[in-house]
Amino acid sequence: MKFSIDRSKFYKLLTTVNVAIGPKSPTPAFLNFKLEMNDLGLTVLGSDNDLTIKSTLPIIENDKVLISDYECGSTLISAKYLLEIIRRLDSDVVELDIIDDVIVQISDNKSHFQLNSMKAEEYPDLDLSISGVKVGFKAEDYKKIVVQTAFAASTKEVRPILTAVNAKSDGKKAEFVATDSYRLAKKSFEVSSNPFEANIPVKALTEVSKLIENDDVTLNITSNKVVFQFGNTVVYSRLINGDFPKTSRMIPNNYPFVLKVNGSKFIDAMQRVSLLAVEREKIVKLSLSDNGVEVSSKSEQIGSANEKIELYQYEGGRFDISFNVDYVSDAIKAAQSEDVILSFAGEMNAFRVTSSEDESIVQIITPVRSYY
């Protein structure tokens, strides 16, 4: 196998696939890129066995020749070293040449490298089939859904099911839901597909969101995996096994206390007041009444702070509630609207954060007990 290739396009191709390759693996082959050159272009594959990415660079794109002087073949090359070499070379074109299936020569007009390589047959067999229920998204819509939900998933592996976003549909209406048991994010939207339900790892959703740029994306969902297709790239991810929590029980039915505020200004006020909160907890109290709205914090070791909220609309009587500043800030940012509505059922009941412009986005947050 050999080829000459546009260096910047090659580097982008490797960077895309490298997302799926971990720093360590019990399977040495998974630390390599699998390269395959044929008459359609160069395909690069990378995997950690849970997440797999395959992307192809065509020989000609937009009437520009990207790959020339090629001979078909395949090989495995260290992802770490190949990526770094291609990044550091400063010429427009680089050449790769495989010698006896064990050495790869990488060169431009000034530099020359030799890396050990492995035969492509040493790469583990992976299920690269594409089947299942198809769901299509515009790039902008997909990115919004991920931003509005993925942040609420757990980052801890104690309960793996909580590191997933639960995606389900009855064929007409779909929901993406994430929770770490302290907060919940839900986005509802219309679809036209067969019914489906899948616990999709947050990593897969967020990495695809970073990669798709302006391409439409299609999800293919089966009982054990999801396949994302966009542009010349395919991303395969295992689903997380288990029953996702019944999140409907987290959502109160009645909210007698309702506050509407400017989202960014409310975040700024909370962040200022939380400067004197215990850093690890970042808890503030929200005090509501007909006479005004105020956020405050207090720490015996540090001091206290309070700030009045100037622009607001409030319905309800006197009410106090305490919560984690970061949780509320994340929820407001995910709402993606100038004004947000915070609805409360009681001092120790979960409360709701919604967009004033889009009722399909719902955030639920568990309050904390305050002692002042």
C-alpha cells in the first residue's frame, strides 16, 4: 500500500477517527489506526471496542485531487505517532509507503520517518453493519438536543445507566432524557419513524455533535448499538444495558410558585453570591415574596452575601428554596432563551426550569436543605 495525500485533509481524517481510540487498551491493535486504500479513497478506522469511528477521504473532492500515486492495500499504524507526525509536518503533501507489511515510511520534501506497522488482519473483527430504526436530524437540531440534555447525565460509573441519554419514540413523538438522580433534562420533539428506545452513551452523542459540522446526521438504532451516519463518516456505539429510571415520578404536577427572570442576569447574580458559599457545594438560597426576589449565601468560615434581582415576574406567596448554583446555571443555559421560568412546588420538592419560548425543553432539579 502507498499513497500521496493532502496533509491537512489527512490530519483532519485522523483527528476524527482518533476520538474513538483510548490512551490504553488490553487489545494492542486498538491503539492503532486501520488504514485501507482502494479506488474509492482512503478509509481510516479506530475503536476502543465500545465506540468505533470509520471515515473516508475520497480521491477527488470538489474537483481537487486529494490522493494520488496510490496502490491499494491495508495496514495498522500507531495512532499516537502517526497523528503527531502528520500534525508536525509542514508540507502540503505527504507520502506513505508500506514495506513488507511491517514498516511504514512517512515523508515529505524535507522529513522522513519509519514506523513499525502491523498487518490489517491482526485487527479484531467488529460488527460494522448498519441496520435498525432510522431517525434523521438536521445538524443544528441534533446539536441543540445534545446541548439541552447530555449535561444532566452522570459522569460517574457507579450506575452506568445514568451515563446514558434515554432516547425513545412511539413513532410520532420522541424524547431524549438524561439524569444523574439530582437533576433531569428532557427534550421532546416530533419524528416520523418506527418506535424505538435506546440508552445511548453520552460520549457517543457529544462526540458526534462535535464532528458533524453542517452535515445532517442519521441514527440507526438496534437492540444493542446505535450507528451515526454523516458525511463520509460512520460512528458505531454500543448501547448501555439496563432499565432507565422512571423519570416521570421526579416531576411534580403542581407548581404554586412561579418566577420568570432574565436567564443570563440570574446566572450572574447567583455566581456572584456563591463566591462566599462553600466552594465544594456552591449552595445559594432563593427568597421569593411579593416584596422582592433575592439570592443569598452564608458560610460560617467565610461570611455571607446577598443580591436583589431587579427584573422579574413572580406569582405566589413568600417562599424560600436552596439549590446548587451550577445545576441551575446549566439548566438555564440549556434552555437557550433570554428569559426562563422557574416553577416551584415546595421547599424540598424538585423544581422545574423551562424556556419562556420553547415548552419542549424541561429541566428538573432537586433542592437541598438550608440551615439559615
